Amino acid sequence: MITHFRIRSLATALVLLAAVTDAHAQFSSTRRMGMGGVQLLHGGPGSDAVNVAYRAVPEDPRNGMHSFSLPVGLIPVLQDPPSFDPNDSSFSAYELANLVLHPPWNIALKQPEEPTGDITIDLSRNSLSVDLGGLRTVVPSERIRMAGSWRGPAFVFGIRRAFVGVAPLVDARNDIEVGDALRSALRDGAPFQPNTSYDFSDHARAQAAGQVMLGAAFPIVGGGEDSRNGLYIGGRAKLLRGLGYADADANMAFTTADTLFGDQPLDFGYTTLLRTALPSDGGWGHGFDVGAVYVAGGLELGVAVNDLSTSIPWKVKETRTAKDPVTGDYVTTTLAEGKDFTSTIEQSIVVTANTRLGPFLVAADATRDGLQQLTGHAGAEVMAGPLALRGGAAIDAQKRMQLAGGVGLNLGRFGLDVAIATHQANLTQERAIDLGVGLSFLPGRSR
């Protein structure tokens, strides 16, 4: 017997299996976007978020452009907003999921096509196979892990080589894995087998904190008033006040019986362990950042280790949702309230390099995040009169290459920037293209 289901009717449930974590993020600078997302550090106060040692490096007026992007991608979304009502005929879980995975800050020049076709279930006396058609690409082909920290604008006051400041911090990570048997059945259409366990797990965490920072950065070799050349080091101690925490450890599994459609019911299980903490439950934690920068002529090399020994204490509420073995109903039980718990923010390592070769600026960076995943960016910019021509590439956490390019028009101390960049931050992990538009400002002389 063959039964067909339209994809739309099952899309909402299958979103839970989506595991797209393309880290080729939307950058706040359209200039950077056009150069593949590479870090552009120029020295001076305000350039130390990535590498604290850069605070002591004198600002390079050739690189000291401040660029930001405009939210032009919000215009078409606001003109034709998506439906959030599942009963609406225009409702699309696929569209909503892609908006979450890749917020529409930029204009989408090329969007991934929504999977079309039928889901086919082949059912016989003791055989079951599922063909998801175009939707099979939603099922991840491998374990998906993501991690990221966002440090908001810092308010910093410097006293000679020392400084104090405050800034917000948001940290999140997720680890999604579909078991081999379930992946084979849903992605490859392999028949379900008797006496086989099919499982799916999701381990997610998010936390927010306010940071009070105390640090110093200074040259240990060179770094005189007339030259930027030298070796600079910096360190930053952070006192963190927890503002909110949540983590979830969810596991879903079912085991088939000796006979797929026999008298024995399907053994299905779902459990979730949840920990949460409100601002009143946050304590005072600590952490450290260190960095070093070497400048020789037009060459700059930097290395930074952020979030060394960073942790925050909490008083968490712990709950567990699981099936009651007697009634078969799912019950949420409070295991503890006010339980002592300490979260960590895993350290990351960032290596940066940039150099000037006549009219060319060439830059590259590499990052190892808290999940030990490597990402990298490389880009170049060349000046041709009032025009800046840009190009770059990135390697994301899934080891996929993304490309970018852009132009800038210098209008004295102001500039207009346009860039395009590829990404795969969508449910089907197809390559898409964004267009970004931004403005730039040169506080000193024009570039």
C-alpha cells in the first residue's frame, strides 16, 4: 500500500530534525562582508574586542574606517511578512525556520528553493520505508555542532595603559545528532528494521551576563610615538554577573519489535532534562582574555585567547520530562530548585594577519571556537581612485567554502559599500546569496 502526504503537512514536525549551523554570519560591516568576513583590526581604543592587545597599538589611519551595514533585507520581509498561524494557507514552517537560521538583515539575491514533491510511505505486511523526496536534505547527514559568543558594545574608560569598562555577553551552543539508523531511514530511504533502536538527541545551552572589565595593554618592544612597529601584549580580567541561563538535554528514541506490525506496541520514549535560572538566580563569575600583536611596517600579526577559565555560578531550577511507566503519559517533574550549578564559557583562540602591499590590503584570520571547530576568512581590498574593490572567501565550521565580493565608493570622509556573499544557513543547506548595503565613515583622512 502506498500513501502520499504533502510536504506542507509534515514540515512543522520535520523542522525539529533540521541541523543547519552555517557560521558564515551576517556581519555588521558591509566592507568586511565583501572581503569574506575577515577581521579588520586597526588599533586604538574600540578595536580590542577580538584581541585585547590591539588597544595599545596606535591606530593606522589607512585602516581606520568604521563601516556598518544597513538592514535592507528587512524591507521585503516587512512588506510581505510570513504567517505564524499554522491554520493559514500561507503558513510555511520551512520559511520561518530559514528566517531564524539566517535573519534577513541583507537582501536575498538567491534563496534556496522550498523542497517540493510528495512524501511516500511504502507499507506492507512487515516492511516500512519512507521516501521524503526533496525534504530528505533537511535531515542532517552528520552531527551538527555550533557555538558562538556575542559581546555587545563596550563602554570603556582608559587611564594611561590601563582601562575599565562594562559590556554585555551572550553565549550559546547547540549539539544535534541523528542516530545512524534513523538517518539512514529518513535521509536514504532505507527500510525500517525489526529489533532496532532509532534515536535523536539535542543538547542546547544559552546564557547571558553583564561584564565588568579591568585590564591593561602596552608595548614591550618598540611602539614609540613615531612608529607603530613593535610587540604589544594585553590582558583583561572580567567579573561576570549572570543575567539568565537555560540548557536542555533532549533525547528521543523508539525501538521496533520483532515484527514491525505485530501485537507488541512500539517502544517510544522521550526525555528532557531542563535547567533554568532567572536574573535573580545569577551569581558573580570571572574570566580572562589575553592577546599579543606584532607590527612590522605594513605587516600585523595577532593572536588572542579569550574566555580563559570563564565561569558563572547559578541557582538553577531543574526539571525532567519523561513518560510515566504506569500511565504512559508524559509528566514534568521538578527535581530541584535553587540548586548550585556553575556554567562555563569555553575559550576561543583567534589568529589574525593583515598587510599593506601598495594599494592592496590583504587580511586573513582563523578561529578555534569553544567546540574546537576551526573557521577561517581571507580577503583583499584594492583602491582604484575613489573606488575600493573587494573580494574574499571563508571556510565555515562544516568545512564548506563561501565566497564574497564587493565595492566601495569613497565620498571624502564618507563612503557607500555594497557586497554580495554566499552562505548555506538554511534547512536544506543549499548555497544562497545575500546582498548587503552599508555606509562607512573615516574619522581622519580619507582612505
